[in-house]
Amino acid sequence: MISEKDVKYAASLSRIHLSDEEAKPLTKDLEKILHYVEKLQKLDVSKVEPTSHVLPIKNVYREDKVRSSLSQEEALKIAVEKIKGSYKVPKVIE
Amino acid sequence: MNRVPIGTKSGLVYKMTIENKQFDTVIGLEVHLQLKTQSKIFCGCANNFGAEANSQVCPVCLGLPGSLPVLNKKVLEYAVKIGLALNCKINSYIKFDRKNYYYPDLPKAYQISQYDFPVCYQGFVLVPQESSTVKKVGITRAHIEEDAGKLIHDNENNCSLVDYNRTGTPLLEIVTEPDLRSAQEAYDYLQILKLTLQYLDVSDCDMEKGSLRCDANISIRPVGETKLGVKTELKNMNSFRAVKAALTFEENRQTQVVKAGGKITQETRLWDEAKQMSITMRSKEEAHDYRYFPDPDLTPFQVDSSVIEQIRKSLPELPVDKWERIKKEYGLNDYDAWILVSSPEIAAFFEECAKLHTNYKNICNWISGSLMQEINSRKLSLGDLRITPRRLVELILKAEDGTLSNLVAKDVFRYALETDKSIDEIIQEKGLAQVSDSVTLEKIVDEIITQNENAVRQIKNGDEKPLGFLVGQAMKKTQGKANPKKIGEILKRRIIDA
Ligand SMILES: [Zn+2]
């Protein structure tokens, strides 16, 4: 059973603010999705190798070679706000 | 040492009486090590420190949509190398996972790390103790991950600045078992770990620059208890000394709390170096939920056993092994041998000298004394100095055969650091050779005898104490060049035997 509290917790982990009106239908949707997952969980997979990659490949490397980077100007083009060659963000204090 | 006052802030003085110890301390350490590769872990941006902000970034390390990270082969090789040096097993199946959290220094909102299949696991480090026993510290695991960017707080503009140059710097996180029992043991472990990593030449290991960072977990429990107590996590220590101080502070704080009938809360505490105390950063309620899952952008990895063997064979002799061998081979004591081993360059320098001269103890004294002093006071490395093993041995021979007094030999040594001239040339040029010819020495002694009537009388009356004083006067007169042994002999003959 998924509660509204679970949905709000998941939302907070993703920094999404949900109102009560939004959370209610989402709780139902999520419940349905998990129901489907439950069905999958009933499948017998004891003979299936666990996998973490969709393709049967491994060991894809690159050599330790330096390639040119973006210029500072290019790198900051996507910044919402910039200051002194850096991305400007609201003050973070930990 | 029995009562140790620690922090005096907020009117509290933490004290601990060590004799009637009621609690055992349990410590585990996590070290984050930046690996010294040419390029970053998943992209071709340069991996170096100190470039202009945001000038070493690309779509991959900025986490832009559509970019694909590809593992730097060298990173995996270094991880295996370190793992083998720390006596770890190397996983036959290696994969990468996403560790999810939001913070402005993490552009993708997840860090590529390793969750359940780290490169290395189940290792150990042997840490020599002062009591000439060896402490075995278990290594739980060592896994590869990427570093985050750097945040700078700008009070003037009331904002924070993000420099993403550091994102994607390869890291190896090395986690110990909770095997350490004191702040001192933690400190000793860190020293050995750092030295081992320096021997492997895989990282700068510079805590001030952040290429080696250490977090600590610590708890206490009543003596005899086997269950672990509630732990706190300590962060923000920027030297090994700070790690030790933070652990000592926390050990005492926890002891105070428990003795006063309180309970330890699981929390993360930040070390404040200026105040020499730690403060709460976040408690467990706000703890992170990282929702790890396999990173589909990266394939799994498998290191062939032949490759592992090849890396194992390429490992240099490691510090503790070298220490044992140097002690045995050159007949040096624990302490002397340890000083030589404390840097791979110094140890190699010593062994080169030892090929040219067999007074090993004297070579060791010169290296651990004059040479290390100069290196430390000039903040240089051995390679920056012009002294070579051959020239140091030449100098040592001149001091041993009496051409140079020990005092003057030290002067010659300092000159030798700055020029490529031979030791003989320096001695000649500076007129530093020890004066041993008897005519000159007799003349000096003449002067000393006439100028120090009182001392001479005292000696004649059977009190030999002022002899040393007179020798000192002769040395002073000759700027240290007179042969003190001969001066002493002449003085005795002229005053006592006369
Ligand atoms: Zn990049």
C-alpha cells in the first residue's frame, strides 16, 4: 500500500512540491504502477542471470588521453546566472 | 599522561581519566583519494588543479543531455593497483551505480559511484605500532566514483559560486572496518595508507589541496561490550592532525554524554579547526536517501586475472616491507629505518649511498639530519636539491677521515646543495679543510694557553673540566677548522704532562 506520505517523501527527494490535490491522484497512479511491478515479481527468474546492462557487452573503456574542453564562455552559456567566471546559485550553507 | 583537557568552549572542559577507562572507542575511516590521471574519469577534460574556473568542463562532466560517460582505463588500473597493495580481493564483476542527491556542485543530480560491486573488497593494512607490535586494520571495500564541483560562498554578493572543473575527477573511496581503537591508531593508519599510496604514485595525497580527504565514524561502548554503540560521523578535517584532534574531542564528548546519563544521537558533525571542536551538521532524521540504481550509461567491467597478476607484479616494494628489509640489510634500528622509508625518494637515495660506503648508520644520520632538515625547511623535494648520493658519500668520507670537522662538514653540505662542484673543489675554494698540521695547531694552542691563565691553572691543579672549554676556544679562533681531537691532545700534553 502506498500512502500519500510516501508520495510526498518521494517528491521531496526529487525537490518537487506537491499540493494535496496533486498528491491524491498520484498516490493512486503509483499504487497501480507498483501493482504491475508486483506481477513481474511473481515471475520465476531463478534461471535468469541478473543483469545491470541492457546489452551483452562489457569493458568499454577510453584511453587516458586529454581532449580539449569547452571554453569558460561556452561553459557558462547555459548558466541561468553567472558571476566571476562561475555559475551563480542561491547561497548554500551546510 | 592521565588527564587531558580538550575543548573549553561554551564553558565546558572535557576531561578523561585514562587509568580507570570505562569505555572502548571504535573508529572506522573513509578516505577519498583523487587519482593522478591525465584526464577525468568519464571524459577527456584535463585532470589538474588550479585552472581558471569552469575552463575544464565538457558536456559529459557538466551532465548535459545526450552526453555519454566512458570509463578511463587508467582509473580502473589504479584502483586495482591500490586494492592489491591494500591486500584486497578484486571483484570479478564490477559495475557502476547512480547515487542520487541534489546539490549545486553535482550537475547531473547524481554521482556515478559503485554500490554493491566495488572494485576492491576485504583487504587489510598492517600498521606498525610503537610497542613494535603490528595492528591489522581491515579494509571493507574500495570503490571508484567521480568527484563533485567546488562551491565557493560569496558573502558580499549573498550567493554561492560553482566551479565545475573538479567534477569528474576520479576518486577512490577506501573504507576501513571499525577496527581502530583510538585517535592515535587512526592517525597511524592514515600515515601508513598515505605512504603506501605515495609509493604507488597514484595520487598527490595532499590534504590541503583536497586530493586526500578523510571522514571518520566513531562510537564508544562499555569495556567488554561487543555490540557497537551509536556512531557519529566527523567531517571537514583538513590534516591528519585535525583527524586525530577531532576524534579525541568526539571520544571525550561521547564519554561525557554517556557518563552524565545521556544518549548519543546518530549525527554528522563538522570539525572547526580554529575552535578545535565539532558542531552538529545534520542528524539522522535529515539523513540522505540516495536511491542507488545501476547506471545504464556504463557497461559492467571484468578485469582478467592475467591483468591483475601483471599489475600485482608491477607493484613496488611497499613501505612496511622496505622498512623490514632496510632494518635487516643495513643493521639500522626501527626509528632510523622508518625515517628513511618515510619517502620513497629518500629510501632510494639512502640505498644508492649504501652502495658506495658501508658506514650505513652514518649515512642514515646525514640523511635524517642535515638532508631532511634542508628539505623540510626549504619546503623542497629531494629532486630539487643538487646533492647526489656520490657527493654525499664523498663528503661523509671527508668527515670520517678527519679532513673536515663535523661542524664544517655541515657547512660544506649546505654549499653542496647549491652547486654542482665536487666536494674537494668546495673545500679548496672556501678554505674549509680541517687544520691538522702540528705546527699550526701548536701555535694556536700557545695563544690559547697565554690567554686563559685561570683555566690552565685549574687543569694543572688536577681539575680537567676546563679542557673542553679551551678546545672550544681554539675552534672559535679557527672558525671550526682546527681538528678538535688533536687540539685536545696538544693541550693535555702541554699543560698536564709539562
Ligand atoms: Zn569533461
